[in-house]
Amino acid sequence: ASKARRPRRWGAPGAPRQAGSILGGRGEGASGAAATWPGPLRPRPLLLREVIHSLLRPGGPLPGQTAGKTAGCAASPNPRASACTNFSRTRKGILLFAEIILCLVILICFSASTPGYSSLSVVEMILAAIFFVIYMCDLHTKIQIINWPWSDFFRTLIAAILYLITSIVVLVEGGNHSKIIAGVLGLIATSLFGYDAYITFPLRQQRHTAAPTDPADGPV
């Protein structure tokens, strides 16, 4: 009698292989044993993941790509733009911006009441805007023919004196509400320009930035 043919077990030699999954390249048979994809036809898992990811999320980072690599591909910020932004946040940048806004408001008030006094606000607003652009674009370090600290100091000092005189004259004369508001704002502008002249004084800056030549306990 011929021997009964025994059923083939999964994983035995000569047993048919089950195609594995495309992404993992491995499959499991009925008995749970792992079966590999045939060698010549086995796909590359990373290549397939890249293709699928590029179809689903175009422009996104590929699988396995770290954040450092994607950050390196990003465009680096413009140093000139960052320098401009940093100056606008400094004390000098805030003072110049406040001077421009305050001169504009005083100009509007004088134009509505006494146009003869508006020329001072126009000149000071233009000068403050010019110095703001020069400091913001770092032009004071490139244009050496002008002494910018002393020029800025005399600008703010003269503006404080002229606004003080103009405000006193306007408040003494009196008039409508716009003229009185302009006089009060002129006094505020006097304080603002005076404080700017105080912190811009070149000799004060040199005294604060100069390094001591002797040790703290006296010369050796």
C-alpha cells in the first residue's frame, strides 16, 4: 500500500512561500512562522516609503530625516533685517520712534490752530526720521565723515530748547483747545528730547564705556 501523503507544514523545505508585505518585506504563514519575500523580487522598504510620502505630503520631510537636516535646508534669516529689528527694540530706537510720533501729533494740533508754529515739528520730525534710518541701517559706522554722536546730541538739545520756548509762548497766549493741547505736548516733547540728549551725550558715553586702567584696590 502506498504511504499516505503527509500534508506539508509551513516552513518545511519545499513548502510554498507566501508573499510578504510590501513595506516590511516579511509575511507570516498559517502557523505564525515568518516568510521572507523572494530574494530577486524583494522591494526596498525605504524607497517605497519615500515614494508614498512624496505623494501624500509633497514638500514635507522624508521618513528618517531629522529636524536638523530640514532646518539646515531652510533659508537663513537676513542679518540686515534682524539688525533693523533689533535696533527698533533698543532704548535709542524707541526714543526716536516716540519723537517721530509726538512731532506728528504736535504738527496736527498746530496745523488746526496756529500754522505758524508747525514748522518746528516738521523739521524735528524729518531729522528724527533720518537718524532713525541711519541708526537702523547701521550707516553711522560706514559714513565716517560726520560725527554722528555729537550731531545727534546737538539735534536733541536744540529741539528740547525750541520746544520749551514754543510751548511756553503758546500756553501764555492761550486760544482754542488744539493750541493748548499742542503746548502741553510741546512740554512733553521737551522732556523727551532732553532725556534723549542726556543719554546721547558723547562724553557721558565715553565715561561709561571706558575700562578702568588700575585695579580696584589701587595701583600695584
